Amino acid sequence: MALCPIPGLSLPASFKNILQLKSFKNDGAMSPGTFIFDPSTTPVTTLTEHDIHSSNKPVETAIAPESLPDAEPDHLVKALEKLVENTSKIPEDVGEGIHMHGAMMFKIPGIDKLVPGLEKLAASYHIGNFVVMRDTGMLHFESMPIYARIGMHLIFYGSVQREILQKKTVSTFLKDQSIKQGRIYDSPESVKSIPSFVKTYSIKLDELLEPDITKYGCFNEFFYRKLKPDARPVQNAEDALSICSSADCRLVVFPSPGPAKQFWYVPNPSFPRQREHPSPLNRIKGSDFTIPNLLNVRSDSEKARQFAGGSVAIFRLAPQDYHRFHCPIDGVVGEIDNTEGQYYTVNPQAINQNLDVFTENVRSVLYLTHTSTGKQVAIVAIGALLVGSIRWTKGGEKGATVKRGEELGYFAYGGSTIIVVFPEGCVEFDQDLLENSQKSLETLVKVGQSIGKTPKSS
């Protein structure tokens, strides 16, 4: 379990009681009243499966308007504005801004009052998602930042384009806040946020190309930091048919786009509470999630025909991740198509809403020609809530030859997503990734790790 020290945090007694977990004695008996962490000093951003099952509160699985029944759009707008504003006003502590998690909420006087019911929600549920640790197969729970939860709730209003504060639509507001956050983290003053960010997310500095955090000119420079050349070796590098991960991320894979729209609501029997509730990772519900819509091409176009029946890998990056993305194949850089769009959160629970997040959001599509097959592979970089921009590096050099593991580009601030679309028959995904995806679980993977290979018959 990762602990994130935040000195001086004082939680209400009712909230402390809920965070008070039971622990196991050597004989297997439960001893009540034991804290797995000291909630006065250490809010939790990650928990083990055991921690979750030993607690007295479930994971929030069904996000709906009824989750915050008294919250109006303007409440959510003001709360998100407050978090973004605090990022600039209190740069020394990221936990008082957009990196606030549920257990940190009480650090800001009145923040819970801005959204009626938010305090009760945070006290009653673990807000976040289960992921699988690939090296151990163990389940791991990641807490969701409050800004993502607020942004997710705004999706309910975004889908009907309801006007909110200052006569803006939700989509306009989220775009404005994303641009504002990018400017804040581009400012020299933002370097004050780096030490707290490192501490909050336990970021390993020894693998960075520049481990001295005082050498960065702004927060965004640290956010899209570079790693040492040997930090992410390519697995199966000698096998030209091998395909590797594009990012440090949470990964789900689909042999064809059909299952991506069909099987997300699969209960996971390994969780007693999930026998009664859907998985926290929900299906891609939007009716418009098709490969042509994702690529922003006509369904009868040559591009659409090239990817008909293709396979999809979705790499979701969280704020704490290394935010440069890399080439999954050996190939040649082709054209880039940019699509304007929204800035909705890409947290997996948001994908369950009646809004086509992946096909609505701003995105940039790079086409690579796969050396082994001569077929095109699409790399779709998708922006999200509070993401400043998508920037291509070697991926922007048309005609350049790229190898697996080579950098293609990076995201400025925010959690974001890479979707790789393979033509039919171009990839056989690794079995563990398929099995986890079929259970509605993301798998934690790193750049360069194997995700599959191209069949020799392709």
C-alpha cells in the first residue's frame, strides 16, 4: 500500500470511523479498531485488495445523477474552479488543488460544502478503480482525484449541453479549465508544486534522465519528464513480430471493436461486493464508438476499410504516470490527422455514460506503416480534462523509421489516453491481458513490456 504523507490533516470523527479498518491476527481472527494508516497524517491514493475488503465501505461502482442528488451543475463548476485556482494559489501542496483525493478533501475549508453530498459520498465509498499488477497478478485499488469525479458528474449535463455558470456549456467550461490549468503549469511559479507532487505519488526520481527536480523550469517540464535510456527496455526486442506497450499505463485490449461495446458490465466474482454490483470498470457505452468515428473518417472511406474488424488497445495514463508515449511496433511514420473535440475525463467510470468520450474528445491520429506486414497501424492520442496539449516528437517526422520503444510524443498536464488500432489479423494479444480485459479489469503495464505479437501468417 502506498502512503502519501500530508501533515496537519484533520478529519471529522465520522469520517475517521469509516476509515478505521479491521486487521487480521496471526490466527486469522479479526481485531476491530485498527487503522491501516493514520488518517490524521496519511491519506491513501492506492490500496491493496485486502485493504478494500477489510474496510467498512464499498467501492463506488454505479455513478449516476443520484450519486450527488442535491448537486447542481453550478456547484460542480465552482468546486472545479476552486481546485484549479488553488493549484496556482497554493502550489506547495498539490493536495489542496487538483490532486486532492477523497481523504484529503477536508483540508480545504468549505470545499465539501461547494458540492452538496460530496462529503457523504467520500465518507461512504472508496472512489476509484481496481487494476491488476501485471508482475504479481494482484489486484490494486487506485483512488480517483476529486477533480476527475467532479468532471465525471458534469458529463451528465454535458450530454444535453445544458448551460451552466456564465451561460457556458459544460464542454466550453471544461475546455476553458483545461487551458487554464495548462497555463498554470507552464508558469515558472509552478515549480513549487513538484516536490509535493513527487511525494504524493511516490514518483521514482532515480529513473529520470534529470533526477534533480530543481533543474526543471516549470511543473509541465517535470510532468513530461524524460527517463534514462535503459529505464524501459523493450521486451522480446530480438523478435520483429513482437508488439510492446506504448505507455506506462492501465491497459485493456479488445481483439475486435465489438467487445469494446459489449462486455464491460461483467461482474467480477473475486469481489464479494461485485457479485451484487457492476465492475467499477464499465463498458464503452457510447453508441458512436466505432473505429471510423474514433479516427474521424467516413465509414465508407479507404481508411475505414483498412481497419474493418481490427483490434484495439486502450492505454490510460493517470496524472502520476510518465507521460511520454512510445512506438509499439517497428514501422515508418506517416501522416497525422488532428480532430478538435471535448475535454471530458477519460476515467473508466466515465466511459459508462451515454456520451462517446473517446470519439468526442480532442485527439490526434498518427498513422504508421508496420514493417512486418506493410499494413497501417493508427496511434490515437486523446486529450482529456485538464490536459494542456498533445505534442508529437519523432511521431511528427513523416517518413522517419521508428523502432519499438522509440518515443513518438508526449502529453502536457493531465490524465490522458492512447488508443492503438491494429488492422484485422495484425495482433494476437498476450493471454493475461485478454483475460483481465474480459473481467473488466485494467492491467498496469510499462513502456516496452510485451502486449502481444503479430501472427506469422499476417
